[in-house]
Amino acid sequence: MATVKNWQLKKDMKYPYEENRPNKQIAYIFDTNKCIACQTCTVACKTTWTSGKGEETMFFNNVETKPYGGYPLKWDLNTLKMMGEQSWDKVTGAYKGKTIFDDTKGENVNGWRPAERDYAFPNMGEDECSSNVNKGAFFSGIHDTWMFYLARICNHCTFPGCAAACPRKAIYKRPEDGIVLIDESRCRGYKECVKACPYKKTFFNMVTRTSEKCIGCYPLIEQGEQPRCVQTCIGKIRLQGFLSKPGEAKADNPIDQIVHIKKIALPLYPQYGTEPNVYYIPPIHVPTDFLHQMFGPGVDKAVAAYKNLKNDPDLLAAFLLFGNTPKITHHYKREGDFTVSYNEAGEVLAKVPMTEPVYVRPYDDKDHGTFRHNTP
Amino acid sequence: MKKKIFIAIMMVLSANLMNAQPITIKSEKVASVPLREINNALWTAATEYIVPIFPQNIANPMLAIPSVKNLKVKSINDGTTVGFLLEWTDSTKDIIVDADKFCDQVAIQLPMHPDTLPVFMMGNKKGRVHIIHWKGIWQNDVENGFRDVKDAYPNYWADIYPMAEKQGDGTNGKFAKDISASDYSKGQGNNFMPASYAGNPMSIFDRKEPSEECMAEGYGTLTTQTTQNATAWGVWENNTWKVIITRPIVSPDKDDAPLTAPTKIAFAIWNGHFENISGKKHYAQWTDLIIQK
């Protein structure tokens, strides 16, 4: 085991291979506050990549309802239970517990393997709230019952559990963009990656008898386009780009601005230790105890920053890029009343108004000699 | 440096184990080698050698709980083909592979250069080994046909499989669920079967032999040979697996290990019931092997 630096945990940790960060690291930001679980991303991904034989119950992208949902079943609970106490230093913010690379007992990763049936209920717990709403609470204002939607894909981790566990080294992380891929010509279907990935985003195909996983839509990435799940998101909750290495954040990179500088988007279960690269803006209405477990100790500040978004024009400018161009934004700039997205070559990709223009239609439509009104 | 230390440890361990169990497997000359008849008199009459088996606990992933103690080995040859009958106790017949199912397997390993004997655990760099591997799931493929989605889930339904819409449009009562993996892979549907598209030997849907000939030069280097000229056949009865593995004594395949001079043989066993897979296996270190003429 080598020792690597995990910036999300603010500490060194064990990993089977030396630290070797890619030249560019693919990263995503998902705003949980905007997701409505329409599953357009799920269907776009499924149609594109996993609609063949043997992929019937395979969802590289899924959207589940928290607190009770999960695909495959209990994907997070089972790992959390195995890891023991997961506490963070209140002063330094460093993680004090164990990662999945500790206590591995004759393996490279401390994992568990889902059963076949665990993949059979992708909508388990859908739309279920944390508890019943007391009678009358609907009318009295804010009540303490909650739920939120959690969209999930492969995290293209900096320290992937799947790659750590593969005895054949058939899983690799591309140096050019950090996408984690399975070499489908070398995989022999040992399912060690399925067991190791704490996010359960590697899948066994019973027909080809090999494992498969999200490929980050690399054919699109190579053409400067964002992945299918990002492009098709009708709620505009997603942004894909590249995250700079820790300590090298650039203020004009929207991903850096949101993740590294304003720290408003947080990794999912960072305590697993894989340094996941899908960053979530936590749901602002969910109890913080639950969010601390899921997104780490940065939750309170992230929620506060999100609530203050309207007063932070640079951050707001980055947020307005979500869903406004199919291309990958490498840089952005606030120019007057607009936020402008640029590609790697410095060409303009999109120009988005900071304030949505409002048009008021006259009640009296003189052209048609009629009145406009809402019909119930 | 680490690799050299590892190889040295393997050599010492190998020598110690060999000293503890001095066995020489002699392949007896017979008229012919039955390829699939495990209870043939020629096999019954052959000398039985009992080879001790150990859990693999040298490299990750390790086998935590062993379930096989020894392997009974018989070998016969007819001057052209050599066969090995491998027999071990296993109270469960595991011939299915799925997300949470694993199959029983056995393999023999032969050194490419017996004079400079490689590490018994899959060889080492420039110390290549030749491996013939029998898999329960492949046995099932050959005996019962490829286990397709419909076989695993008889009541399942699929609206369409991309690139095969016409094959499953309901004409003649054939829907998407009725399209076999083999048929699907022969058309554009193969684009949606990535491992098959990549030519992965795991993804063969009309398999003829439950054996795979491989070569290796250390952990994680197992590679399927281009030429497959070995055979295998397994039968599970009375809580016991009996598997015959055969190959030509003199092979035109340059990747096959030589057998005419005294050499060595090693074994590996996986118990699917206990989720044995990859390095989670039982092994037997090098044992002397002589093909009698």
C-alpha cells in the first residue's frame, strides 16, 4: 500500500498504487435542490449505453430518493456500516475514521457485493418522505418532514476502488481526462470491482460475463461536449467540466469556483476515501446531521453560501452556466449583465443574462381583437 | 527489488513444500485417452496421486477460508494425447455465474522452461507458464447451451434491443426477449455487448469446449492463447467433481509447454459456493510429472 494525499479528507491515506493525478480531471456538479427526478438523464444514459442484452437492470445513471431509496439496494448503508465510526476533526476538518482501503483483510478494498435481486428495484423508496407529515402541518408553514432526489453516476474517483481491486489491472484512469474505464478486452468478470466500488457503479453483465461501468461519455468529452446525462438534464441541475488539482484552482473555471473556491459543492460520502469527482450542492431543507454523513463537514457553509447565492455575482455567474451549453466550459467571465462561457480555445460558447428578462404581455391583444387571460 | 524478494520467497516456499510432499505423477501409457468418460476403465485403472492443496494467501485478493484439502490426480497417455483426471470433494455443484453467483473451476499449470522453473503461482516475468483452465459455467454452456437472460429469468420482458428491432418485432411470435445472445452478437447489436465487441474470450455464446488455454508471466497477466488445442470435461456426482483435461503431448503451438522430457505440474481449484474467484483459490505447488512412453 502506498500513501496518497486525499484533499477531501485533509489527510494522507493508504491506497494500493502511488498517487498519480491525471493531467485533467473530469468533474461534475449536481445541484440536488433543482433535481425533480424526471429520470431524463437515466433514460438518456440507458438508451445510449446500456440497452443491450445483459444490461437489463444496469443503470450507469440513476436518480434515487433519499432517505430511503437506493440502487442497488442499500448501496450506501452497507458500506457505512462496515466502516465503523466516521468522525471529522472539528478544528482541522480532517477525517478521523477509516476508509475503504483500511481493514481490507486479504483484499485491496474493504467492500461488499450486491446480490442479483439488489439491482431489481431501481425505484425503491421513490418519493417517500422521511416521516409522515403531521395533520395540519401542510398549512402551518415549514414542517420537519423531508426527502430529496440524489442523481448518481460513476464518480471517476481520483483513487478508484474498482481499479484498486482489479487483480488484472483491467481498470484504468485516463491521464488525459481522469475518466475511469474498464478494458473490456481484458476483464474476466471476477467482480472484484463490483465488490470494491463503494458507490456500486460497476456492474456485472450476465451475458458478456464481464463488468461494465459509466464511461463518462468519453466520445463526447473528446469532442469538447458534455456527457449525455448533463446535456439532457431538463432541470439544468448539472455542469461538467474539469477540476484543477488541489492548490491550483482557477477562479475563471466554473468547477473550481464552485468546488475549490466557494466550496459550495461537496463530494458524496468523502469518507470512503476514493476522492469522488461528482460534487453535490446539498439540499438546503434536509437536517444537517443527515447531510454531514453524506457530504462531510462542509455542509453548513455550503448551505449558507447557497442561500446567499444572489449576493455573490461571481458564483451566480458560474451557476448560470448549468444547462446553457452542450459544450464543456473551460473558462467563464462575468461581463456586465451577462456571464460568458468559453471553450479551451477561448471561443465563446454561450452568453447568459445574469437576470432573466421579464416581458409583460398586455391584457388587451389589439392585433386579434381579444383579451388574453388564463383559462382554468 | 520487491519482485526479486517475492520470487525468492516463492522459490523457498516451493522447495519446502516439495520436500514435504515428494510426489511424482507418472502418466501411464494406455491405448487411448477417454476425453469425456470419467468412469472409463482406463481411468479407473490408472494410479491415483493425492496432491495437497493450500489456500492462496500470498497476494491480494487472498482466499480466507479454504474448502478443499486435496486433489486426486490420475494421468494417462496414448503417445499422442495426455490426459489428467482431477477429482476433489465439493458438496455443491456450482455451474452458474451471475452478479452474486460463482462457478467451480480447476486448472493445471505447466512450465514453458522446466529447467529454469518459474514461480508456481502463475509464473513470473520471463518465466512463462502454460495453463489449461476448466470452468463450470463453460461446462454448462457446452452441455446445456448458453445461459441467456431468458433462461435465468423465464418471465422477463424486453421491449426492444437496439439494432435488433426487426428480429424481435413479434413476427412469428418472436419478441425481443427471444433474441439469443448469439444472434444478437452477430448483428449490429454487438455494439451493445462491449466485451463481445472487444473480442473478449469470456463473451463467446456458442462455445464448443469448456476449457481455456492460457499463458501467464505472473499475477494479473493471464492471457488466452490464440490456438486452443486442449479439451476438458467435468462431471459432478456424489459430492465430487471429476474433470478430465487433455492436450497433445507434442504440440505445434509454440505457446504450449513441452511434455516429452520430465517436467512439473501445478494445480488450482476454485469453489464457487464460497465465492472463490481470481486469486481467491486453492493451489498446489509444482509436482514432478513424467509422461511415460
